[in-house]
Amino acid sequence: MSKPVRAKKHLGQHFLIDESVAENIADTLTLEGYKNVLEIGPGTGMLTKYLVEKPIELIAMEVDWDSIAYLNEHYTQPNLEVIEADFLKFDLSGVFNNEPFGITGNFPYNISTQIVFKTLECRDRIPEFTGMFQKEVAKRICEKEGSKTYGILSVLTQAFYDPEYLFTVPPGVFNPPPKVDSGVLRLTRKEDYSLACNEKMLYKVVKTAFQQRRKTLRNSLKTFQLSDKLKEDAIFGQRPEQLSVQDFIGLTLKLEADAISTHDRFPSEN
């Protein structure tokens, strides 16, 4: 028999102990367009218990060996594979034989944002993403322009996915209980998730703009060496939190065109 699993602080573990919450999280997956699911950080398997009941192939990815031993002993369903791996370092290209898959989990707060960014990188394979975050982070991901909490994570996630904040989870359903509420969300990949602009350029524009979110774009984007003509564009009189995702894509296109125009006027000596 495996020994009881104790939550490890350095791994950010807070084990879910409420059956109804676990079942509700499992039900956030629509399974539309995929039949494979990757669960990140299953811990002692409270969520896994309800996922394996679904008509899916499930991979539970865990870094904690105590949890892995517990899962292997208590969950032996044929549609479940437990993998010892760090999601942030794991090459996802070969999982599920290159078929589409959904992602879900009770994510450690300390790496939840990184999990989202890696999902964005692998969006071609991931039509749906659900899971539990610190409530503040879940709300930020779903926030729209005009809000003080709207930022880098909001814009870049919403460039590729439609977010929904589903429900709030109180601290008492965890062992040990965190000091804040949690929030469960769903990300549904957009039908057209290709960008009209250069992806690296969009990331750079968004991150640079929000680094000085109280300033207008004319000031926060000075490092892009804007032409005098472009500086006159009305969009540069706005602050980043006022711009929608489409506004940021349009801004990126303007900056790309301006850079080409400037290069044509002042060609490199090389």
C-alpha cells in the first residue's frame, strides 16, 4: 500500500477534497472536436476519478513521485496513463499520436500563467482548455478592455481563445486550504485562430505597452522608433488597457508597415 500523500509546499500543492467540485470541473470539458485529455497535476486523483469515467483517453501528468505511486495504485482504468513529467518542460508533439487533445487540471498557482502560455504555443493541437486557477488570475484571463486588470495575459490568450469564467471555488475545499478563492474557466479555441499580423511582433507590442500601462502608447512604444506620421495616429493617444485584442492586432500591423516604410527610406548600409 502506498503511504498517504502530503501536499508539498514547494510544488504549490493544494489537494482538492470536495467531490462535487471535482465532478463540476470534469464536466467543464465539452469534448467537442477531441477525445483525448491531458490532466496537469492530478495529485491524489480527485479530479482524475471523474475524468476516467468519460469516453476519453486520459494522460495524467505529475511531477510528484508520491502522487504518482498513489495514482498507479488507486486508478487502474485502461483509458488512463500516468506520466511522471513537468508539463512546462515536456515535449507535447508526440502525445496522443499527434491527435487533438483538451487540457484540464487543478493548476498550481505558481505556474498557472506559464501553463497558459505553453498552451498558446501548442494551440494547433489544443481546441479546449479548462481548469482551476487563483481567482484573480482566472478573472484576468477573461477580462475585457477598459478594466484595470486587463493586461498581457488577457490580450494574448484572447487572440487565440474565447474565455469563459465558469465558477468560483472557496478555500475550504482544499487540503491545505489556500489563502484566496479559486476560479474555474474554459478557453475555447477560435474557429479562425490564425493572426493577421506577425505573432512575435504582437507579443512584443503587447508586453512593451503594458510594462508602462499608465502611459499612452505614444510614450510606452517609443522603443519602436515610430515615424512622425505614425505618431499622429489617434491610437497612440490611448493607454493599452483601452485597446481590444483586434486593436492590438491592428496596431501591430501598423508598426510592421511603418518599420518597412522606414527601412525603405533609410536602407541599411550592409
